[in-house]
Amino acid sequence: MSQHTEVPGAESAAVRDLPEPMPLRRMVGPGIVAVGIGMAAGEIILWPYLTSIGGLGLLWLALATLVVQLVINMEIERYTLATGQTVVAGFSRWWKGWGILICLAGAFQYVWPGWATSGSTVFTYLAGGGDPVWISVAVLVVIGALLTFPKVIYRTVERVEAVKVALTLFFLAVAAVFVISVATWGEGAEKTVTGFGRIPDGITFTMILSALGAAGAGGVHNLVLSNWIRDKRYGMGAHVPRLVSPITGREEAAGGDRYAFPEDEANLARWRVWWRRANIEHLTTFVLVCMVTIGVMSLLAYETLFGRDDLESDPSFLRIEGEVLAAEVGEWLKLLFFAIAAVSLWAAAMGLLDVIGRVASDFLRRYYLMGSARWTEARIYLAVVWAEIVLGSIILLAGFDQPIALLLVSTCAASVVTLLYSVLLVRLNLRDLPGSVRIRGVRLAGMLVAIGFYGFFAIAMVVTQIRDL
């Protein structure tokens, strides 16, 4: 039987032992899902586009953003590892308005179907024609089905994103061997070091804020690491049932559950192993893969597109890049490039619908529908996912179908949301965790740097916009 204890600044929490750490190889997954979803708008479109017009002088910023995100993401994981509860639920214990704001921000961030539309646009290059709008609507419906019928939804998302990551890394290896010259590799390394702190000509702060939101993860996307590691059975998340389909599954995730473990030597020893392995998993599967993807895709864009005066701020620059690849290497590489890009962007769209579905269902069930027998967390999840699909389709059919514009709206919103919850995370992991596992020292300093990092660029964008009025 569970005991109860008072956790500082929180309601009583059931006391259970921290489960034995699983082997590192079995922990691999949440970082892949995060990178699989994130490896899309930024890595395939926004960062290569910025490189094609401004050169390699922003690679330092991509590297800095990924380091900052590592710090933020591990603080998200820290709270759920120690309590089994998501960070959004943690924020909402102080004030429900935080959960409402984050859910609304996520809905706003991901209702714009820029990822699906971009993938469909690239698919038309591969197929030689077609209507990106109707292709996107069809893709969204297929994604909805994939998120509706699997018994354990997380497993399906993890498998899709793992296949996508593997295919993308295969293409990057091919590009590195057949396309990118030694001189470009050298220039990229030089610019990453010597260009630190500089912004190339022609790059606006709005573009930068968008790129920050699309480097790796961004916005509400990061917060769902809580849900993913819970479903992966990390730490105290093993005590919480997983989110499954209400059609084919039987369990129901109970987002309101919160646990604490006794601060004795046995539990703290297990905590140290969990924490070390979680950091290793995220560093190797998320940060390093994102770094390689942004770097190689940017070098590829620089090699094939930099200096051209016929580039437009839409995915048509990818078509030009594909034609250059065909001319320099062969038609097969162009087709591979288009196929990988389309699949990658569609897989990202699937993951982002899963993101907002998880955040909204976890919050709404806990704070507004806990007593409802009809509205289980799984049913709320599907309702949110299909609502986003319907709204996204309406947006496309209404004529707002320019992928770059959609992505700029989404990714700028992501950067602002990241700034907000970074502040909340510091408070959460200082106030609501016991002293033995709470944030301190270098990690706390890193979070303060992250707040300053996103805050600087957000303020700079606002000032720039006001000045241009």
C-alpha cells in the first residue's frame, strides 16, 4: 500500500520506491522521438534556406541552441523522473492558467499545417505534379488514423520517428560522400568558430527567432518529453499507466498521479543511475543527431545554392537544390532527396499532432474532467488530434497554404513559448522537488543562461518589428 508524504510546495504525493534503472539500450526512444519530430522544418527547410542566402555564418547559433535545449530538456525530464507527473501538470498545480496558456500556445503553434504542406509540396516535385493542398489534407487524415488505432500510441510514434531518423541519416551519409567538398567542410568548421556572435547580412531577427524554434525541438514540443518518458517507463513514470487507444487498448494514462520516493541511500543510488543514463540517451539520440542533421543539410545547401539570385522564400528552393544534385551526381540522388524530405516532413506532422494531443489531454483530464467516465484521457487525446486535423484542413482549403509563412508563424511562437516555460521550470525544480534531486549548481546556471538566450532574441524581434512599423 502506498504511503503519503508532503513534497515541498505541492499536494501530498504517494510514496513508492524508485524502480530499478533499465539498461541504457532499453531507454533509447524519447530522444529519437524528439529528434524525429524536430528533424523537419528547421533541418530541411529553415536552416538550409538561411544558409543559402546568408552563408555558413549562423552555424554557431544552431550549435548554441542545441546546447541550450539539452539543458532545458533534461530539466523537463528531471521532474517526471522524480514524480511520474508531467511538467505541465506541475505548473498547473500553482495556477490552472499556466496549463491553459500552454495548451492554447500549443494549439496555435501546431494548428498551422506547415510541416504537412511542406512535405506535400516536396512530394509534388518527386511525383512530377499534384495539388499540395489536397495531398496535405489526405496525409493529415492518414496521420489521424495512425494515431487512433494503435494499442500503445507512443510505440507507434517511436517506430515511425525511428525509421525517419534512420532514412535521414542514410541520406546525409550519401550527401557527405558524393556532394559536399572538403573545402566546404573546412569553411563550415571555420565559420562555426570565427562567426560566433555575428549575424550575416540579410538575416532578420524574425528569421532567427523562427530558426531557434525549429532547431531540434521547440515550444510545446519539448514539454512532451514528460509524457514520452512516462510512457517509456522512466523512473517514477513506471507507476503511471500509459496512454493507449480507447478503441484498441485497455489502460488509461492517469496524468494526475504524482509520486515521491524515500530519500534513502538505495533510492538515491538508483536516482543517480537513472539521471546519468537519461542524460546520455538524450545527448546521443537528440543533440548529436540534430547537430549532424542541421550541419550537413546546411553544408549541402551552401554547396549547391549559395550565391544564386533565383531563390524564393518557399520550398521551391528545395526543387532547385534537387536539380543541382541531379546535375552534379545523378537523377537518383535528386529522387532520394525529395523522397526523404517528404517522408521526414510528414513524420514530423504526425509527431506534432501527438504533441498537442498529449499536452491538452493530460491537462484537461486532470483539472476539468477527472470525474467524467466518458471523457477519459485517451478520448480527449483523440478529440484534440482530430480537431487539429479538421482546423488544419480548413486553413489549407481557405487558401492559407504557403509553407514558409506557416512555418514562420509556428516556429516564432515556439521560441516565445520556450522562454515562458523555461522560467516556470526553474521554479518547479527548485520549489517542488526534494533537496536531493532538485536543480542546483551548473544546471541552474544553465537554465538562467537559457532564459537569457531566448529572451534576448524575442526582445530583439519585437524591437525590430516596432522599429519597422
